[in-house]
Amino acid sequence: MRRQTNTDAGQDFFKRRVSIMNVKRVKKEKTLPEGIRAGDMIAFGHYPQYEHIAISPVIWQVLEVSWDGVFIVSRSILESRPFHTWQVDTPWPSSDLRRWLNGCFLETVFSNDERKLIIQSRLADYDNPEYGTKGGAISKDKVFCLSIEEVRQYDAVSRFEGATYHVRTQGGFTLPEGVVPGNSWWLRTPGLDRSRAMCLGGDIAKESRLQADGLPITAQGIGVRPALRLKPVEELEDYVICHDSGAENEGERAARIAADREMQLAKERAAERAAERAAME
């Protein structure tokens, strides 16, 4: 019998490695959900949005489906907050807005099961493309604002729905000059300097109104469109409420579908409670 040489052992090791890699590749391919794609809308989490309704499902637009996760952004401005409390040099990683999104907002909007689906994203705080203002350090966030690079790379503005009723009826502040109520929202990219942050504002879906020099980070009345990445698992397909159709009124349709679902669940819960009370009597 021929003795195994070092060359034979090396070849066997290489074959085993290739086999293991192929198995991992097959398993990975099976995890990418097929029933969700860019352009779809999903209902994920709950937040105050409409008149006479305490909380309702949040509608998100799917920007990308990849191994890095299902990248989504809210269809509407969900809240109005300053980027930071103090008018000092403050890049995204040090901002109050980042802390609020990854603290109060994250805990309030999503259930425990939903939070388990949210991926912690590694974010680069890019420099301002026009003025060269340096961004901050890399941050790891579950919820965040888009950067100008992400706005340009993905279709994040063409189906923007504006501000919710909850945001439009907030008061007690003065909007910066040139800002249209309900249509301006923060980006995490710095502005002319680090005491300013870029934002998109003006007419709905008009990137030409991009304010590259930004606004003072203490400016009030500027909206927040949260973005996040979800684990690319099949159970996300249950959250899809509307596939990409290109219809102009699809946002309203998606909101109506989500509201109808919520109403049906509320009726079922009320019926269950009534049955329990009847059984106790």
C-alpha cells in the first residue's frame, strides 16, 4: 500500500475545505428571502401617525435585499427633532438624534420579536461631497438616518410620502428660512461644517432641493426618516403588504391595508376578551 505523502495530505485538506465552503454557500443561498424585493413596502413596528388613531403600523420602503440585510427606510417623516441639542461641532456618531433613534425610538416602536430581526449596521460617516467637511468615526447603529451617498445610490426620494399628521400638527418652533413644513428631513452627512448637517427639503421627491451646506444642528421642525437593516430571513415575507407596483397612491393603499389588518386584529382580541368574560359569569 502506497504511503500518503505530504502532497496527498495537502490535496485531501484542500478538497475538504472546498466541500465545506460549498455546503456553507448552499445554506447561505437558502436564507435569502424570495418574497421580498427592492421597491416593496412592509409594515414593521407601530408609531403615532394619524388623527384619532393612537398608534398605527409604520410603512417602510425596501431599498435593497442582500446578504448584508434587508435595507429599509420609512415612507414618511415619523418625527421632528433637532440633530443635536447644542450648537457645537457634532458629527453623527456623537449626535443626540442618533442616541434617540437607538434608544427611545427603538424601544418604543418595535416589539421584542421585531427588535430581534434588526441588524446592527456598521456605518461610515462620509465627508461632505461639496465642502469636504470631515465626517465622524465609524458607528454601529440599529436605527439611523441616511447619508447623501445612500440617498443617491438607492431610490429613497421618489416615493417619499411627506410628514405624518402627528408631525404636521406639532408646534412651538420656528422653521429655518427656506424650509417647507413637513417635507424636510435630516441626513447624517455633515454640512458646511460640523455644526451643521445636510438635509433634503422643499418639494416632495425633489433632490434638487438638497441643502449641501446643511442646517444648524439645533434647527427645529426638521423631520426624521429612520432607516435600518433587517435580517434576510423568510419570516420577513409576512411583513410585506404591497409589492412594487409603481402606482402613485401605493403609499395610501399600503397604509390602508396595514390599518385594516390592525383593525381586524383588534376586533379578534375584543371578541376573545368578551368570550373570556362570558365564561367567567
